[in-house]
Amino acid sequence: MNKVAFGRTGFDVSALGFGAAPIGFLKTEREKVAAILNLLLDAGVNVIDTAASYEGSEELIASAVGHRRGEFVLVSKCGGKVQQAQGEAWSAELILNTVDAALRRLQTDVIDVMLLHSCDLVTLKKGRAIDALVEARKAGKIKFAGYSGDNEAAAWAARHPEIAVLETSVNFVDQNNIDAVLPVAKEHNVGVLAKRPIANSAWRGLQAFSGIYPAYVRPYWERFQRLHLTPQQLGFDGDRDWAEIALRFTLAQPGVHTAITGTTNPDNARANIAAARKGPLPAEAVKIMRDAFNRAAAEGWPGLT
């Protein structure tokens, strides 16, 4: 899989990355996680993204591919209140405790990128959370500081001199960050991880999801319906192609370095690898999807969070 320069970090990253939220939230079996992660690494995928709040995911990653630590860029997230670390949310105490706990759970000496996990703009501007990441970096516990979030807060973070990496939502039902955030990140040579690149599989409908996921998917599903897009309009055969269409749309956006997808199914991992290897969606299809979003967004669509 081709790799590109990851902003100013000095890393080269694959177009496809792995997001560990599902394996944590769904308590995935250790053997299945090992199969998925080793499959991805063998295919050239070299970004693994996790977070303190994805309970159990860090330990699963360490168990599955800790012996291959030198083969991937390890990204984690912190800042929100978690059981494993003392301190108030977004405080230096909590952030530094979370970094130390992550190092233990991931069984590594250093985390390549540590992101603030979706704190609001007011918190970002106070500076204490960013300063804590800088302290962790100076101590050699992380290599780069970054921010995970969307919209105005993401654009502000991309301008901050200490923020080297940004994780932000980029998908065909939530295109706000394409115009409001990606150009800023590119201007400041910030590495960009696109989260939710397949739009939470909104085309599957709410009935396909259980537990907490219907509420999470609903705004994506509602927007998907109002775009009035079909695979045939985009040069594809049918609904089974939506995951590929969505992923390749995200990869077509200037400034995106890696699209982070999560799964608990090895077959889905194989399909994502195959789609990413095809490269960005053709410009004609991208334009159709951009135009459809802009027509619907004219009614007033804020960026999703």
C-alpha cells in the first residue's frame, strides 16, 4: 500500500488506518483482534488509532501486535474523564496520568501521537491541555501532540504551533471539515487522520445496528437519505459498493493522509484494504457527491460531532 508524508511528523503513513473503537466497545475476542491487525499490517497498513476511552482496546492491541510495534504509527487519545486515571477532565494531572497508563497498557516506551479527545474550543484556548501534551513530549513519552475533533475547534487546533496531527470527520454526509478544516491543516503542514470515513455505514439503515449505535448513526442516516445519491450515479453497480464509494470519497479530499476505519470482521478489513488500494474516487464522482451535499446543506447543516 502506498504511503505519504504525514504532515511535518517525519512519518510516512498508509492511506488506510485502523480505528480501535469497535474492538474496545464490543469486547472483541483477542484471537479475532489479532487476526484483523496482523492482516492489516501484512497488507501495508501502518496506522493504528485507539483511545483511553475505548476500554480494553489498548491491551488488545498490545497483545495482538505488540511484537510488531516498529511497523506502525501508534495514535492514542486522552483528556476526558476515564476510570483509569486520576484528575479532572482536561487537567494536566489527568492527561499525564492517562499517558502513563496508556504506555503501560500498550506495552510501549513511547506513543507516536497523542491527541486531545474532542475537547471544546474554550478548553483548547485555555492552553492547559496542550501544555500537558507538550510536557509529555519533552519527557519522551509521546513524539507528537495533536487534537481530535471537528469544525471551529479543529480549525483553531490546526493553527496551533504545538499541534502536529489532527483527527477530524471527513465523509460524504458530513463535508463541513473539507472546506473549513482541511485547508488550514494543509497550510500548517499538519498530519490529518480522517475519522468516520465511511459515514457510519449510514446506507445500511438504523435496523442494522443495535445497542448504542442507532442513536449514533441516526444523523448520518437522515442526511444520507436527503442526499438522494445512488451508486449508479457514481459509476458503481449497487448498494454493496457504498463502503468503497465512501472510503474512496474521503481519500479523494486534499489534505487527508489516512482514513481510519474500525471493524471486528476480518472480511471487512480485507474489503477496506482492496478499496484503499484502488485510490481516490474519480473526480467526476466526487463532484456529484459534493454537489449533492451542498444542495442539501443549503437548508442548514452544521458539522456533526
